[in-house]
Amino acid sequence: MCYYFRVQITQLLKEWGEGDPRALDELMPLVYDELRRQASRYLKKERPGHTLQTTALIHEAYIKMLGVNAIEWQNRSHFFAIASTAMRRILVDHARERKREKRGGALENLPLDEALPISSKERNVDLLALDEALDRLARLDPRQAKVVELRYFSGLSIDETAEILGVSNATVRLDWNLAKAWLKNELA
């Protein structure tokens, strides 16, 4: 994304945060494609036949973000990080609802891509167990949990993750490796 659009998005986010509804109307066309990519990456990791579609996930995340009044948007990276968290929460809620509907049936399995080898033998992780483990990790090290969320769930690169978190690439790599080891142990 070119520098002009990054600055424009940041400015519109600040105006939206200050209560300007026009800013949100201008913002959405600028961020929609990236939100679509994020949602698509999340849903690729879901079970086949998942009932939630990309557009529905974007819209639900958008509605959740509209309901948050106290966010002081820092920049576009901050916006996409919040969107990523909203999408993860929606998918976890969806999995919980599905489990509840099945009255204790099998949990949803989330196929882990090669980027997050939690176990060399097992590539499927229960989405609810992963979410609970990430919540525990967030209490121990919030940045490591955010790195996992951005790298694994949103599919962001080391560079993109470093930009969003405002840290160096080396810090992201270290957090990524430590978080993977911790999650491997927790999910074993």
C-alpha cells in the first residue's frame, strides 16, 4: 500500500475516533480489500464446509468494531490488528456455538499451516483449545500472543507484524519462536 493511502487511512481513523461519521464512509473502501484478505486467511484455516463466509466475517468484525467507542486509533496497522482480534473472537464464538448445538460433540479442528508447527506429528489443533492457550499466553506475555494472532491467524509477515506492534523484526522472530514452543507444550 502506498504511503499516501497509509497516511489517508490513519487520518480517517483519527477523524472516525473523534466522532466524524463521514470518515468511516470514506475509510471502508480503502481498507475493505485488506480486511477481505485477513478474513480469507482466517477461513482457509477452518474446517471444510465452514458455514461462515468471508463477507459475513468481515461484516461481523466491522459491527464489533463499530461498537467499540473508546479506541484511539493510532494508525492503519492498529486498525488491522484490532480487526484481526475481532475476527478471531468471532470464529471462536462460532466454534463454541457449534459445539453447544451439537451438545458436546467433537470440537472443531483447525489445520495449522507450515508457519506454526506446534507439533511435528500433529497439524490439527482444536480451535477452542488454541484460543484458550492464547488467552493464557496473553496473560503471561501479551506481545507474544499478539504475534501469534497476527502471524498465524491473519497471515501477516514478520515485517508487517513488526510494523503493527512497533517492534523490530528480530523481536517478532524471537517472540514467534518462543510462543510456538510455549503453545506446543500447552497443546501437547
